[in-house]
Amino acid sequence: MIESSQIKAARAMLDWSQQTLADKSGVSLPTIKRIESAGPGRSSLDTINAIKMALETAGIEFIPENGGGPGVRLREKSAG
């Protein structure tokens, strides 16, 4: 499962507001705010997947915990 810090970092990389993420994911703004401040613990898997899918569609790659902690990066744009 993705963490609130990954969501915030991904939004920052895309220069998205919480409202933009809400619009792109179909998740309400209050839910986005709650997840970013308290973590995804109470959120349904469908909600987290909608957020993750919106960010991945915009070019974000989620990096799992691999000794250095979870993270995000922008997917490399393909030539052409």
C-alpha cells in the first residue's frame, strides 16, 4: 500500500494541488486531505487504488520500501 508521504511527494512532483488529485482520481477532497494527514489506514482499497492510478497515469512511479524507504519518481519520458 502507498503511504501518505508518497502521495504528497507525487503531487509535488506533478505540481498538483489536493483538489487536482481529487478531480483526477474521483476521490473527494476531504478524503484526500484526511489520507495525507492521517495516512491511508481507514481508506478502502478502491480509494487508494484510484489515487495511485491517477498519479501513475500522470507519470509517477511508486518505489517500494527497499532498504531506503518507500518513494516516488517521475517515469522517464520515451523519445518520440
